[in-house]
Amino acid sequence: MSLYVYTTEQSNKWDEIVRSFKSHDVYYLSGYVKAFQVHGDGQPLLFYYEGKDIRGINVVMQRDIAEDTYFGDKISRGTFFDFITPYGYGGWLIEGEGNKEPLFEEYEQWCRTHNVVSEFVRYHPVLNNAEMSKPFYDVIALGKTIAMDLSSPDIIFQNLTSQNRNKFRKAQKSGINIYRGHYPEIYKIFKEIYNQTMDSDHAKAYYYFGDEFYESIINDLSDEAQIFWAELDGKIIAASIMIAANGYMNYHLSGSLREYQNLAPTNLLIYKAAIWGSLNGYKSLHLGGGVGSKEDSLYLFKSGFNRNDTKQFSIGKKIYLNDVYDDLVSMKNCDVAVNYFPQYRA
């Protein structure tokens, strides 16, 4: 029974291990996490466990707690860390019928030995891997997400709400066409549209990504990422980054010009992306859920693409160093009622 840890400097071995798992998705690949390392989310690590009749992988971003602005002058760098799932979804993927306890015991021991205070997990709704971590994490079911069944173009169409069908028909009648590609110039145009969308939504600074982030997607996800865009009279009016691996497509980042939103370009874009995915052997297109797992306007928009099914989104919480965790919460004078984890980052 052994636990191995890999960094992105060992990306070939990292991806070889991930791709050996039947149910892996793009979020587990080294090329995906590299962009978020550039973005400042921490150091990506792949944990790989091999045991008797069981094996598992987990991808995390390791964050130095001293780099939090509040703790910068209170804790020395390299002293305490915490883990979080990379942007999107993750959590342990486990294969085999063996006993899971040794896996989690060895992983927990590694975390404690290396001063990992806590871990926050966003489980993958389509892979439904939250069940794999019970009862070793505090697993909490939150809201629902939407995934399109790409079994066939007919099934895609049947699962659409009638209102959504009308919207993308309207987009087509307006003269909107959908294209796709993966090259530097289209990412520059995407960034402009996406940032305008973030401005309109009054998004937090975190959701603005720099040039190096997009360069990483271009270079490190050259086989897994592409942009679908909507064009009207030669002008790009909406665009979305789609990422995919192992039969699973994911609606990653998206933006549209506000003055054209009444023409529903994104509705047509997602539909056309789903058709492309179906014709190219993909099983699902995961759209995600609402903001903060709420059934808000964003959730209602996404639900129009599959009126017959939803996926459960769950999170996981784990404290490895209880005394340190309590000290950090006390240092920051956190309100114990705050529904945020870890509380010292609230």
C-alpha cells in the first residue's frame, strides 16, 4: 500500500496515471491545473494511492496560509497549508472493491505530517464521486446542476424546454452562426468579451484572468479546450470555452455582449456545442448550476437545456489539524456562525 505525490513538473507521469482511471475528467489533468497555478490559486498536487484491490487519485491546490493577506504578518511562510479543489470540480476518484480505510488513513497522515490544516472539496456532479468519500469527509449536498445527455442529437433536442427551442431558433433566424477553434487570436477576443461580461455582473477580481492564464490553456490544454463563438454580420457577440476529456464536455467560461443578449446567441452556441459533442463521441455536456448553488436566473437558464434530469452537487470538508484550525479562527476573530469553510479564510 503506497501513496505517491506528483507535481506539474512530472506532468507526463501525472497524466498517465489520471488517464488510467476509467471515469477521469479534464479537471484532473495537469494541463488544466497549470492555468490556475498561474492564476495564483496555489501549487497543484496529484495524490495517487495503490492498495490491495483499490486505487485512487485526488487533485488539490495547496495554498500557503501565510499568503493570505490577514495572516501574512502573523505566520511564517511555509508553516501551515490548506487544500482546495481546483476551480471547477474534483475530489477522490476511487476504483476497486478493496477497503477504503487504508487509503484515507495514509492520506490523512500525509496531510498532518505536512502541516495541512484543512481541505475543501467540490465534488464532480456528473462523476457522482461524493459517495466515494463518505464517511471520511463531512460531505454536504448543496444544489443541483445541469448536464446535457449527448447520446444523440435527437435526445439533445427532446430534452430542451420549448422556450429554449424557440430562443435558439430566434438566434438562427437573426443570422447568428456558430464556429469553433483553438488559436491565440480567438482567446484574445474571448478575453475582451468575457471581461465585459464580468464588468456587467460586478464580478470579484478573482474572476478576471490574465494573459498567462489564457496562454496556459492554449499550450497546456491544446487537445482538451476550444472556444465556440457566435458571430453576427462578421462580429463575435458571444463566446464560451469548452473543456473536455474522456467523453465528458464542460461549459467552462463564457461571455456575451449585453447589447445582443436579446438574440439568445449563447443558447444557440450551447446547443450547437452539444450537437458537435454528440457527433464526436462525448457522453455529456455539464453546464453547472446557479451562483452559490442557488436556483437563480443562471440556473434557470441552464435548466432549459435538460428539463428531464439534474445532477447533485456536493462539497466536502475535512480538518486535519484541529488545534491549529481553532487557533487560526481565533486569530482572525471569526464569527463561528459564518457558513464558510475554512472559517479562517472567511
